[in-house]
Amino acid sequence: MNRRLFPLLTAVSLLLFVTAPIIIVRAPYESTMGLVQKIFYFHFPAWMAMFLSIFVLGIASVIYLFGRKPTADRLAVAAAELATIFGLMGLVTGPLWGVKAWGVWWQWDARLTMAVILELILVAYLLLRQYGGAGADRLAAGLGIFAMANVPFLYISTEIWRTVHPRTSVVPTLPIDFGLPLWWSFTGFIVLCLALLSARSRLEEQRSTLERLYQALEED
Amino acid sequence: MAVALAVYCAAFAWAPTTLLAAQPPEAAQDGFVPMDEIPADEQLPAAPLLVAAYSAVWAITIGYLWTIWRRLGTVERELADITRRVADRGQS
Amino acid sequence: MSEFLRVAWLVVRKDLRVESRSREMLFTTLFFAVSCVLVFSFGFVRGGQAVEGAAAGILWITIAFSGTLALGRAFERERYHDALRGLLLAPVDRPAIYVGKLLGLLLLLAVVEAVVVVMVAFLFRAPLFQHSGLLLALLALGTVGFASVGTLFSAMLVRTKSRAVLLPVMLYPVTIPVLIMGVSGTAALIQPEPDLVMARLWISLLLFFDAVFLTLALWTFEPVMTE
């Protein structure tokens, strides 16, 4: 699956990314925030890709913890790394937008706080896998499940806390001129996410093959 | 993998250029779009922020792809090595 | 169900009995909590006046730190003499062991919090006892949320080499929502015009969080502890 899918996914995501600037540039100017609002076309899809990765992580962790399927574990590691990467993109593009739109680099409102927390959980996951020693795969699976379970609290909190962040519900009401570049970039990011997931899982697969061969060598 | 990286780098170089070239006339004049009543010279220019944001996204993507490529290379080299050793062991 | 509770109670009783001989965990955790509050008071009380609104945060941070300290040693005794394996090999519902450990920890933290609340109210002149029912609910639910995740993680890490540092690394990010809810609720209670509606809202959110994560912990305890 990986060998055929990865070039295809890479090609599609590349196509989307390369054409995105054209489409973004032709999108109308947003009246209150002007040019800098166009960061939104990368910022929002990056966060969505991160959420997708976190859900993949959570579900793969459940499958691995209860079903013991090695592919699930590999997918979980890949998803965790990707979620960290996309989260990093979101955390970098966000302040760059915010410093212009809100006047401050950072604010501890609910959405931003939870974004940082999620990123911390993911880094904790990666640290656990790296330094947890033997059996860290199962422990990390447990942590992955908790990471996914924390996500709904992020969405709930924006409805309850007063926040300067644009409400989630603004997205479906975007006029088509804004909508097209957004969904274009969104698709590009999701496809990129899938491509990277498959590449990273393949790396894990190769590593475990290597492990097995080393062990076979030891036994002789 | 190397081809993918090379093409991504080319796209990376192309994207911000397109964005910069397509700015509206008034932005080209003083480098930003005024948003409200704050005097123009006290505002941050938006274009560098936009370019920085897109560049960051591209840089992170390419950086990550590169780390995957490097790790994959190491693992494949070790795999080739160990396959050879198993084969040698099998022969002896 | 009663079997489950009986096993949980046995674990609690065992821990209480061992603890009552030396009282090591109780005294050390209590002392740590007291020092923590004192250090905060040196940091945040200037010229006899406490910094505005600091009390809520300091209360919960102290609970989090003391809790982490206690959690780090929750399974410490089981590490020696293969006691953990013995416990896991027992023909009982494994989650019952988890519940037993959790209850023991909650008892310890209840004692610690009683002392900490009084200290914080005194040192920072915070009207913590104005709405003591709501405060009690906040503390109870927050501690349950924190401890339920912590007990699971502590159990998970019992055989791991870097467990001392990995426990806080894993625990804090996952339980930050609990801390936020606890601090916000407490702050709503002690502010000049207490916002009881918000406090009740945070309490119900904490209840929701506890329900979700306690269930998750019970569900994953068995597969995570199996070799």
C-alpha cells in the first residue's frame, strides 16, 4: 500500500500547494484584517491536519492497546510526530497573524492555551517513546488515548470562555470567494498529512524489520 | 524521496514570489494595508508577516521530510548490511 | 460489583496499614505542601499585601506538585520483592487494584489539602471559606480528576527507568484542563463579587472530565499493565 500510495499522495499535495498561492492571492481582501488575514488559509488547515493526526493517534492507540496489531503502533508514532509538526505550523503562523490582527504576539485565551497543551502532550508522547525503554509502546498507546480524549475539551472551552479567537462556526458561513482558497489549502494539507503518515509508517516498518533481523542474528 | 524534496524546494521558492508579486498597488507603496484609525507609521507591515508565515510552513514541511529521508536512509543502509551478514552467516 | 469494591478496599487497607507504621508518605508530602505554600508566599506577598488573585492559582499548583510527589511513590512499595507481579497475578479484577490505589491516594491528598487550604486562606487573606460547599466540590472533583490520571500513569511507569522525570512530563499536560477548571472555579469563588454561576459551571465541567477520564483509566489499566 505504501509504495504506490506515497508518490500519488505527494504528487496531489504538491499540486495543491503549488496552485494555492494563486488561488489565495485572488481571494478577496477581508475587510477588517487585510492582507495578513491570508495567513488563515494555511493556519486553519494546519490545525485541522493536527486534529486529524491526533484522532488517528488516538484510534491507532486504542487498536494497538486492545488488539496488539503492530501496524497500529507504527501508525500511532507517525501520527504523533505529524501532529507535533502541524501543531508547530499552527503555533508559528498564529502569532504571525495575531501580532498584526490583535496587536499582541500571544494571549492566554482558551483556544490558544489548549493548543499549547495539546502540543505539550504530543511532545510528552514522543519523549515517552524515546526514553521509556522497553514496553514504551504500550505506555505511549495509553497516553495517546488520553491525548485524543482531551480534544473535545478544547472545543467545549471556546464556547464557554470569553475569547478573542474567531469562533469555529464562522467557517461554514464563509462566502464562496473566501471558501474556495480555504478548502483548496485544506485539501492540500490533509493530503500532505496522509502522504507523510504513510512515509513515516514505512520508516517504522523498516525499523522493526531491522530489529527482527538483528534479533535473528543474535540467536544464531 | 530526493525528487520530492527537490520539487518541494522549488515550489517553496516560487510561492512567496507569487504572493509578493500580486500585492495591491497601495501595499506596494508603503508596505502594508491600514486596518483602522491607527496612524500608518505605527502599524506593523503585513506583507513580511504573511511571507514569514508561508515560509515557516514550507520550511517545517521540508525539514520534516528531510528528517524522514535521512532516517529512512540510515535504516535502509543498516538493513542492507545486516541482510548481507545473514547471507554470509547462512553460507558459512 | 461488590467483589470489585471488596478488592479495592483490601488494597486501600493494605496501603493504610503499611503507611500507618512509618507515616512516611503522609509526613513528607505534607511537609512538601507546606513548604510549597510558604515559598509561594515569599514570592507573592509583598509588603504584607498578597498579590491580587494569586491565592487560587497557588492553591491548585501546590495540590498539583504535592500530588505528583505522592504519585511518584504510589507504586514504589510494589516495586520491591516482586510485589507488583504478585498483585497482578492475584485472581481479581485488575481495575479494582487501580481503584484501591486511587482511593488511598485520595485519602492522602484530602489530608494535605485540608492543611493547604487553611494555610492559603490565612497567608493570602483569601475568603476561601465563604462558599465552602462549592469549594469542597471543586477540590474533590479536581483532585479526583488529577489523581485518576496520575494513578494510571504512575502504574504505567512503574518499571520504566526514567519514571521520575517522565511522570510529570506526561501528567502535567494531560491534567492542565483540571487545573484550569479548578483555578477558574476557585477564583470565581474568592473574587470580590463571587460568581457562583461560573463556579457551578466549572464544577459540572470537572464532573464531566472526571467521568470521562476515570472511565478511560479503568478501561486501559488492564491492557497497559499486562506484559
